[in-house]
Amino acid sequence: MIKKLMIVFISVLLVSCSSPSKKDRIDMGKIEIVAAGAKGGGADATVRAIQQVLTEKKIVKVPVSVSNKIGGQGEEGWKYIKQRKEGNIVSGNSSLLITNNLLGQSQLTYKDFTPLAILTSEWEVIVVPANSPIYNLKQLIRTLNQSESSMKVGISPRLGNDDHLSFMQLNKKAGVDSSKLEFFVYNSSHKVIDALVHHQLDVAPMSLSEVKKQYEQGQVRILAVSSPKRLEELKEIPTWKEAGIDVTFSHWRGLMGPPNMTKEQVAYWNKAVYEMVHTKEWEQLLKDNDLTSFYKNSSGAKVFLEQQSKLYSDLMGGTNDE
């Protein structure tokens, strides 16, 4: 009798040790992905693409919903995530998570969350009016160095965003004193483009998707793109590196979860995201939105965020934007 009881006890003990604890399990009732921005924006488009592929390819077996949290340049969505404890409620992120803090507009940093993946990159371009006397990046750099204050540079929607920081990095590498440049801040990229077309601005850095249509219509000229190699859809546009400025700059988006996620929860998302980014459907969604795959898993994302934080801090700390 004692022998039988010992066998039962050992069996129960083995089962309890091999099963994940309650805190390690993900509530599989549903998955919620937070878009830290309004519907139709870049943050929203990214998480809805994630939702679409995870659902249509049955990579996850539970419902996947998207919730939009609007306000504070992503702040409201990220506050919501920080307060969660569940591993099935995650959020998209971007460089704003870092720059909001560096600008003193948020107490949150990337260290407050669990990095899950870096997913996409959108490249920056340098744009001038269609009939500008400047035809390439080398000529622009020479002009900036000769008479910095005479050139009007357009930025949207604020200083400290990726458009602004990419231009700072480019100038720093090229030896241009950015503190002497005259920046004009607009609340939308459409207004920046309109100002270029009407010669109210001389040059503007912006994301490719924001200006691709106007470029194809001949309203503006793109001097160079921040990608490491020429883009398939714009083979005529040289990279910054080809122009002699050995710099790349990525306007990236990724995925993160609440703080203190368990190893099991992180592993769950690593597996799901890996399967997602290797589908034809994901590749097509990126192509349709002029995005490039920039996949890094959770460990790669952690290293990348540390590198980006240092880069942005150096760029923002070493310039005077007034």
C-alpha cells in the first residue's frame, strides 16, 4: 500500500514540475495588439498587418484584435501596455518610444517594456523642389557648408522625430554644422511637400511613402535614400553612401510587450513572429506599403534598441535646434 502511494505521489510531483506555472501561461482566450496612434496611421497599419497575417495563416489559434490608443505621440498606448501583466496583450512601437523620452515629453523608455521584435523599416529620403538647382546629395552638402543659414529645411511634425534625426546624422557625418540650419516645423508631411512645391522650403527629409506619389508626378526631386542599397522600386535614386556619406538610417517599427514577461511568453511570440515574417502574405503587405523587412527577434531587438537609444542621444545632445 505504501509503495502504491509513493508511486502516485511521485507521478503527481512530476506532472506539477513539468507543467508551466500559472504565471508562465498565456491566457489564450484572445490576443490584443495595441496601435499607439489613430486609425490609418503608420502605427495602425503595422499592427493591422500583424493581425491579418497571424489570423489568416492561422499562426495563432485564438482571436486577434487591434485597439487604438490615441495621444501623446504613442504615450497613451504604451502607458496602457506598461500596466498590463498578460503576455497576450502587446503593442507596436517605433523610435518615438526613445525620442519622446529624450525630448523630455515622456518618462517611459524602451527599458520599461519587453522587446519582442523589430519588424519593418521605412527609409528616409532627401527631397528638394522639382526645379531646384541642387541635383544630388554632394551638391546639397556643399551648399549647406557654404551658406548654412540661407537654406530653409522643412520638418514634420516636430523636431526630434526620425526625419529630423536622419538629417542630423547625415549632416554630422558630412561635417555640416547643423546648429546654423534654419528649420521650419509643419504639422503634416503634406504641408511640407506643398511648401517645397511652392518654393517656401529648399529641402526636406521625410519618409519615402510620404512623398513617393509627388515624386512620381514630377512635383519634387529625390536626391538620395538612406537605405544600405538602392531600392528595387526606385533604382534611379542613389543611396547616401553612394554620395560619399557612409550612413544608413532606418525609420523602424517593432513589437513589444509588458514589463517582466516570462521566458515562455517571449518564446511564444518569437515563434509566432518568426512564422509570420516568413510568409508570402507578410512580404506582400510590406511591398504594398513601401516597407522593407527589418526582422530581429526578441534578443536582437533588445540590442538594436540599445544601439538606437545611444545614436539618438548623441544626435540630439550634440545639436542646437534653435
